[in-house]
Amino acid sequence: MPETFTSIALGLGLSAACGFRVFLPLLAVSIAAATGGLPLGNGFAWVGTTPALIALATATAAEILAYYIPWLDNLLDTIATPAAMIAGVVASAGVMIDLPEFIRWGLAVVAGGGAATVVQGASVALRAKSSVTTAGAGNPFLATAELAGAATISAMALILPVVTLILVAVLVAFLIRAAGRLLFRRKQAT
């Protein structure tokens, strides 16, 4: 049972990291699996292969660079929002081991996809606000913070999954509260 809870915590931490950057958490999983440090669920052995590692490293580098190009960062958010949800589902389902398939996929879709979507949604809102208030000049700083968030949460999830789950729960609660305040202020202004 402790291994099952740890794998769920790992999956949800990685899913939240997918909300900051789609491919970086998947690359972290690929590296950990390729080096033998991370067991993967049924049907996910491909993540630890050399072709997957190369593809994910290339996609990660391209994604990181794209967020530093003005206007492309906002366009990328349009594509990254559904991609983050899908990546969150894949990341969580891939590392949740010793669970019946319907529970694993149910948790992956609802909790994993949900965590990635909440984090991504907050990132999109912050980038939009930064684009409007700073004419995009603040976006590279936001891109750097998101990259740091994705890398930190991914590494922490692999090393301390239960602690990461607690931090992710606090982060998601904060993001939901902040988004609510942002939306509430907008309604009052109109």
C-alpha cells in the first residue's frame, strides 16, 4: 500500500509540473526510467527507451525556447493547454503502479489531468496579464519562473513524491483562489 500511495503522489506531482511545461516532466520520467530508477506502469515501457528519450529531449528544448519568443509564447499557450492536460494524464498513468486499470486511469484523467489543467490555466492567465500590463516585456521572466517550477516539481516528485503532493495541493489551492480573485475583480469592474 505505501508503494501505491507513493506512485499516486509521484504521478500527481508530475502532472502538476506538466502544467508549467508539457514535455519537461515527461523527459524527467524518461530519464528516470531509462536509468532504471523508476518502474513504469503497464504499457509505458516505451517511455524509458532511447527513441522516446531523444524525442522528449528535443520537444523539451523546443518548448523552452519557444516560450522566450514574443507573441509565440501566447500562441503556444493555446496549444499547450490541451497538451498539458494530456501530458498530465500520461505522466500520472505511467508511474501509478500496482493499481487496477480502471482506478489508475480514473485517477490519471481526473486528478492528473485536473492538476495539469489548473496549473496551465493559471500560467495562461498570468501570461495574458503580463502581456497586457508589460506589453510582453515581463513574459520572459514568467517563462523562466514556469521553467523553474516544472524542473523543481519534477525533480521533487521523483525524489520526495509525498512531500511534493502536499506542496502541489497547496499550489493548486492557491492558484484556484488567485484565479477566483482575478475573475471576481474583472466582474466588479464591468
